[in-house]
Amino acid sequence: MDLSNRTVLVVGGTSGIGRELARRFAAAGSTVAVAGRNPEALSELAAEGFGTFGIDVTDGDSVDRARDAVLARYPGLDTVVTMSGVMLMEDLRDPAHFEAARTTIDTNLVGTIRVVDAFTPHLVDRGAGTFVTVTSGIAFLPFPPMPTYAASKAAVHAYSEALRAQLDGTGVDVVELVPPAVATAGQEKVNPHALPLDDFATEVMQLLSQDPTPHEILVKAVHLHRWAERDGTYDTLVAQRSQALAMLPTRK
């Protein structure tokens, strides 16, 4: 992927990984727009020179309005990064967890599908472009306190694989970004092993710039998760991670 001359939309890029990647794409020479729900963050990014758009990926009409506004301003858009996501803890012994599960699926999985659907006709018509979907190491090695988060990200992985197969021959690529725990959005407070955001973003941009670009962007820190089943460490690691169930308020 030539990072120096692209037109990129980062959906869910108002904070954390998405915001940093937007800045990295811009620093590499690309034109970058950011879409998200936080008006204050969007104003800050606009002041930095980014195109900004309001979007709620749980609302189909909002996604369609954002698409129309983005394409009116950036008709040469060739890269769409779908970053929107929520991480919620759930106690599956408590039926009240269902609302968190529904929110997680609607944002992480259905929201990704809404964004992809909105921009697929444009990219296919161009005959060239890239979707970057975002999953997680947790898609491959579950973190038991966040069961629906793990399930939603595993679903986005499978969806990305199918999307890539269906778009084969159109000139539109599908790249899956698989982050480990990254020191942003409070992760650094609960996980001392979280990868510093700067280190993560640097490695991601290096991997994206490879020729050919890998189908999965796997920084070194996520290999433990991605290949746990292959390496025979899966059961042991899930057991270790299950100790975190003590974090759930109802288990204390």
C-alpha cells in the first residue's frame, strides 16, 4: 500500500488507535478524513486540518448521510478504515448483560457491515481501493470478561475473509488490522503489558507499506493471540485469562 498518496476515511477515528492512525496516514502524505460521534474531538481534528464528519454506525441513516457528505467532498476516496467499536464487560450469569451484548454487536459487527455496505459501490465503481477492517487479538484468544466483544471481533474476522473473497477481481482489497492490547482508552491502567500506542502505530504503518500488503496486519505483540491454537497454547492461555473474571463486580 502506497501510504503517500491516498485519500483515507477513518470511521471511529476520534480517539485512540483510530486517531493515531489518521495522523500517521496524514504524516505519510495522504489526504485524511475522520468520522465519529464526538463533536469536541471532531472539532479538535478539524483544527489539525482533517476533514471531519459526524457518524453513528448504529444508525443506518447516519451512515448514509456521512457517506454522501464524504464522497461529495472527497470523490477520490480510495481507503476506508472501520475503527468504531466498544469494549464492555459482561457477567453471563446475569441476564441484564444482554443490553451490553446487543450494544456490542450493533456497534462492532453490524456497524462495520453498515460502513462497508455504504462505501462498497463507490470503491467497486472506482475499480481500486482498500477496506481496512479492525478486529482484535481477542477474536482469536477470548478474554472471558468480555464475551460478546470477543464474539463480535471473531465475526468481523470471518466477515472480512468473506468480503475479500467476494470482492476478488474488483480491484478492492480487504486488509484486517488485528490489534493486541494497546495503551490507550484506559487499557494502560488495567494491563501493564499493553503496547505503547506510538510503537503500535509505527509497526502498523510499516506492515501496511509492505508489497504486497498482508491480508492481516499482525504486530509482533499479537502473534501470541493469533497463533495460540496453532502453537498449542490456547487452553493454557484461556485459563490464565479466565482469572480476570474476578474483575466482574458481581464476582467480588
